[in-house]
Amino acid sequence: MDENEYVVEKLIQLAALGAKGDGEKVRIQALRLIRSLQAENNPLANRVKGAVFSEDEPSSGKSYIRRVRDNGINSPIPTDKESGNELLNVEDPVTLPTGFIGSSEVKGPINLIINERKKLRGIIAAGITPTSKILFTGPPGVGKTVCAKYIAQKLNKPLFTIDLATIVSSLLGKTGNNLKTAFSYSSERPCVLLIDEIDALAKMRDDNSDIGETKRLVTVFLQEMDKWNDSNLLIAATNHYHLLDPAINRRFDQIIDFNRPNSEDLKKVGLALIKDKEDTPKEWILFLSQVMENTSYSDFQREVNNLRKSFFLHGEEGAQEYITSLLKRSSLKIDKEKRKQIAVKLVKENKVSQRSASRIASIARGTLKNALEAV
């Protein structure tokens, strides 16, 4: 997500919270937005700050205590004693990016987890151990973090995300203490806890180059996972499953593998991104979903948005020029035979006209006609 998308998302959150009259959550989300804008030296930071906070609000914002629901009790987020930064990022309410549609391969396991959590009391009463610790594995950009958001939203729980930049301390031994504090806080409150890039903290203990800190961290992880409150959900995500210590792997109740999306998954996402009254023809999105099969959702969404902008600014000519430049990139270089196959699929499976299919795929109309007759 680029800076503009992040700002828009946060402003929508602020508007929704303001409409509900939740002043404290407006301040919480505004403070997060201000910090992000300040980090980018964006002048909008001061405008948001002046609009939301009174003149007597501390200028740094650090002394403002962020609070979350805790059965009616307000509780400050724990901080790192060295830096004063919060150990957890809190998203409440949780919002999903536009166009999110879960991959067909993970939809079943994800929905099963959600249904299980909604019937948690019955499952425990029946003597069945509930799923409380889940590991998401797979390459970057395939929806692991977004699916954690989706689960939290469906369960109507705040999402706590461990902030690795704050958790990892320069002081020997402090990282483990920070980890314990973050786990303890999350275990005691209704939430979904996300540990993204868990391999950064829980890698295998066979690395002789470290001075024992890795081994101590894994030990802390094992202890905290064993103490985890089954009433809450812990989700960890990694791009490098092979780096995790085997003892950590065994603590998870379920491991869900995220694969790179197929063209059908990408098509659903692409069509969901097109607004109701948008003029971008769906055949361009269908072609793009075929071209970018087995890449990633994040890469695909970026190119869909770039295509939409090209069409908005310069019409079909601009979209065609963009598609042509995309196909020339080394990572997506597609030869004429492959483009012909995609064009045939557009006509046969997606009911795209021969004229549109041949134009988008940059192949001659006669070539496509012959290919269709040969099928």
C-alpha cells in the first residue's frame, strides 16, 4: 500500500468513527496517521493534528495514551522502556483494502476457523481443544496479512500486531522481555494477535554466529505460546517457513499455505476493483489476470490500478500502450504464441469479442480466427 492509499484508508476510518461519535478512537487513529505523515515529512500532518487535537495536546503526541476495549476497562498499550514506543499496533475497527477476495484455496480453512471461534463455548464444553494458534506461510503479496485482518473483522475483534521494529531492542535481553509483555497484554484481552514475519524472531537455533540471543528468544516464544489463552486467536505469518525453529512449528494448531494466485482468483479481485460506473472495460482486466497468473495479489492490484489510470487519462489507446509496455518487461515477457492462447481463452471462456481480444493481446484478427477454428 502506497502513502496515498494509506492516507485515504485512515481518513475513511476517521470519518466512520466520527459518525459513530467515538471521539477517543478518532484520536487514536488520527495519532497513527499523524505519525506516519510526519515520518514522510508530509505537511498534512500538522493540519490533521490541528483539526483533531486541542492546543493543550502534547506536541509530540507520545504522552497520549492509546486505549482499547477491555470488557469496559481502558488499558494503555505497553511500551518499550528504552524508546517509549508502543509494542503493539492496534487496529480497531479493522478495515479491509478495496477489492479483497480471499483465494479459493484458503477460503475453506479460513471460514472454518471463523465458524469455530463463533461457537467456541460449545466446542470447549464438548471437550474439544479449539484452534487458537495458526501459522500462515507463503511468498510475499499473497494475502497472509490481509486474511488476518479479515478474520479479526469477521469476529468483531481488534487486531493487535506486534511491532517488530519496537520489540527488537538494542539492549541484550530486552527483546525477550518486550515479547513477554506483548504476549501477556494480548492474551488477557479479546483480540486477534498477528505476528508478521515471525521468522525474524523465531528462526532455527542452529546458527552458531549469534551470541545466544536467538536461542533465548525461541525459548521465550515457546513459553508464551504454551501459556496462550485459547479464548483468543494468535496468527503468525512467514515468507520463510524453512527458517522457523521446528519446536515453534509444533506449537501451531493449524498451518495454512498460501500459494500464488491463479488467473481466476486474480480476475475476481480485478473486477472487484472496478467501480460500478467506471468505464474501464472488463476484458482488459481479464487479460491482465491471465498475463499475471502466479505472480502476487499486491503486484496484480498495482498493475490494475495503473491500467485504470491509463484508461481514464487516455482511453483505449492509453490502456493499449500500457499493456504493451507491461508485456515487454522482463518479468512478464510473453511471446506471441502465449498471447494467442490467452486471446482464445478470452473469447471462449469469457465471451470477449474477437475484435477486443485480438486488440488487447496484440495479435492479428486472422491469426485469432484461425486459432479459434483449430480449437
